[in-house]
Amino acid sequence: MNITPKDSLKEFNRFLFREIDLNLYQHKYLNAYLGKVRTGQSPIYNSSIINTLDSSWILILHGEMLLVYGNNWSPEQVIDIKQNFELNKYTNYILAGDEKLIKTLISIYKVDNFKIEKRRIFFQSKEIKDYNNDDLKIRLGKLNDLHEVALMLQHYYHEEYNGLNDKTIEEMRERSLSLLQNGKVNLLLDQNELILSFCTTIDPDIGILFTRKEYRNKGYGKVILSYCAKLLLRKNGIVYLMTDKDKIESNIVCKTVGFVPYYEYISTKINSTIPSL
């Protein structure tokens, strides 16, 4: 059965907000978008669709992008959706969400013009390994660390998005100030109080882990990640994080510390009319 806001807004909203468990970590981006919908900052258009069959479902949420999620779905459900949803009419649009489902949509709809923007792996763990170093110290970031944290955060964005999502130092100072004021930044320091790495905790998950380039490959990332993950593990009994699937070193560190991959996310631009440079 296909449900759309146009045909039955009440049933669409009931399923979206009650039948889909938005608290699941793999729904992090979907939940964040719906938070903006609730406050009127972002739209949900009538072309959105939910396909349900017994205990399985597929969601294509049409808003500022096409958010695609599902549970126990089958390719037959994608074929059923195809009768009611014209994917190929969306030009220069981002499909974001469940990687396997999005790849199935692209295949069944025969979308030839698409480009992967970002691939992520979602990790979880209930058991974190110890990585300590007596020569190092970990403490909460303070306001007088603001300048250094902002610079490191700026470098993080440059590396994470390969120079395609660079931030100004003013933007990073504002974000760093908020994180520091809310006690969400832990710093790894050497004996001379030099900041080597920082890690943010955005309960229930690890946010950003960054080590200065000149201090990498020394195990510092594992030390601070282990420490911060255990903070969340003690509080919640489980801890989550996500990585860039193409950053091999980051994924190795996460697995070494005790994280297990369980979900893959993708962001893909489809039917682009903008020529590549």
C-alpha cells in the first residue's frame, strides 16, 4: 500500500511519526530533518510516499532533498512505488539515506546520471577496549582553548570534505564556543599541555575526532576515542558513531577500539544538469 500526504495526510503523518522509530541512530539525519519540519523551518511536499507491506516499509520523503529509508523492504516494493513516484523528474536532487535502498532505486528506475557525494558507515558498541598512555592527559576543553579548537575544527572540515565544504574561522569559533560551553569537547594533551587531539560527544554518539596532522599514526586517536566512548557507554549501555566510508584509517581506528559497523548511508546527486568541471 502506498500512502502520500496528498491522498491521506493524517495517515501519512501517523505512520511517519509513530510507526517509524525515529530514535534509532540510523535515522539520525531523518530525525534531524523532521525536527526542522516541526518548527516550520523545512517542508514536506505532497509527492512524498510511504510504501507499507506487513512489517516492512519504504519512505521517500520529498523536502529540501529526497530522504530514503526503509525496513525489511523488498525490490517488489520499489517496483510498486515506481507506479506512483516519478524519481527521474527530479533534477540536481540529492538522494540521501539507506545505501542499499538508494542503489536499488537507482537500478530499478534506471537512473544513469548520478554522482555519489558522501558515503558513511554507522558504528555501535557495547564493549570498548582500553587505550591508555601515562604520558598523555585528557581533560574537558575550556574557553581559553577556543582559538586552538576552532582552528582544528576548521582543518577537520577541510579534510573531511576534501576542500568542498570549507568553513570560515568565524563559523568555527561560534560552533566551538557552543561545544565548549556545553562540556562536549575532550582534549588530549601531552606533558607540555599541547593539544594533540580533540573528540566531541553528542549524546548518544561520538561527534568529531580530530588529531593534528603532525601527530598522527601514534595511537593518539585510539586513546581519546576510547576515553570518550566509555563516557557514553557508562551512561547509556551503548555508544554510536559514524565515519566517512572512504576514510580507511578512521574506520580501522573505530574497529580497533571496539566499534562494529551495522548500517551504511549514502548521499547521491541524481539527474544533474550542471556539467562537471
